[in-house]
Amino acid sequence: MQEKIEKVVKKLLSDENLMAKFEKNPAAVIEEYIGVDLPDDMVNEAVAAIKAKIKLEQVGDAISGIAGLFGKK
């Protein structure tokens, strides 16, 4: 499941339209992308994991941007 979450995160970060759909109905996007109707508890866990990974990616990008202002990479 972790591998599928990683793929969903990468896809969401690279596709603004899919990200907009995810923000409106994350469970539907996950099930559509994975291609499996998951039990609610698994969907909820996946949504939480994906949102956390997206936040980490965004924070990492922000930190890299700030470091770039000071000439560090």
C-alpha cells in the first residue's frame, strides 16, 4: 500500500486538476487511481498518509527555496 501511496502523491503533485479533485473528494480519487474499492478504514488511512506526504513535500520545497535565497542548496 505504501508504494501505491507514493505513486498517488507523485501524481497529485504533478497534476493540478487531479489535486483539485483530491481536495474535493480524496477517497474517490484514491480509489479511482488505485483501481480498487477499498474499505472505509483503509481509505481514511490512505487519505491521511497522502495528505501528510503532500505537506512534507511542500515544506521541503519551501525550505529548499529559502536555502536558495542564501546561496545554499
